[in-house]
Amino acid sequence: MLPGVIGVLQANEALKILVGYGEPLVGRIMTFDAQATEFGELKLRRDPQCATCSVPPPAIKPVAVAS
């Protein structure tokens, strides 16, 4: 049952992003306690040293792959 619940939540988040409807969990993590049937939420902070999530992100240069 638990993988099904988590899968539905993940699909819901993907649909919110693709359709542009609702508020996706950007900058937040949802937790689920199956034993108590409780949901929680954790807020995340951006790491200024992170190349992926820093604001504004640094320019990323493509890497040439030798064939």
C-alpha cells in the first residue's frame, strides 16, 4: 500500500508542474508517516554554492564528449 500512496503523490506533483495548476512542492519536502497516517512538510533553503539551485544559477558549459 505504501508504494502506491507515494507513487500517487509523485504523479500528482508531476501533473501540477506539467499542467501549471496548483502549487507544486518547490523548496519543500512532504513527509508521510504511514503508521500514524499523518503528513508533514519540511522547508528547504537554497545553497548559494550549489551550481543547480543557486540564485541566479551560474552559466553551465556543455562538455564535449570524445567519440
